Amino acid sequence: MEILPNDARARRLFVTTGALKRVQEIDSVPGSSLKEYINIINSCFPEEIVRYYTPGYSDSLLDRVEAYTPQVQELFTDRVPSDCQSELTIENTN
């Protein structure tokens, strides 16, 4: 347990080889020694990386996408603003 907290390359390899994902997939009982070790390993990584590899996280992101209401101000309308129209006219006459 002394390598991960002190070696960025080891942490990177732990993630890229799929080991962190595998750790997240382990079914453990809260309060057990196994859960404690998993928490220690997880504490060596940024929270968003641990969440990313937690089973079901991608589904929760998709749920957020479906529930999200964009706050867009007429960016995707068919009309062209008047200040852009003059530029289009100039380009078309050349």
C-alpha cells in the first residue's frame, strides 16, 4: 500500500490496466476490512476517477443528460441575425 500514494506512474498504470475498475466492482460489506482497503485504494485517486469506474456511473450520467434542460438563446434557429446578414451579402457579391 505504500506505492500508490507515492508514485504517480504506478497510479496511472493502476488505472490504465483496469485495476481501479476491478476494485470498484468488488462487492464488499460496509465496515469490513475489505471495504476499508478499497477506501484506502480509492483515496489515492481523484474522486471523479473513482466515480467514473464505479459500476452504474455511466448510466447515471445518461440519466442526467436526459433530464437536462439546456439554456440556449436562439443559437440553433434558422434565422440569421441582421449583423451577420450584411457579411453574408458582401461575401456572396465577391
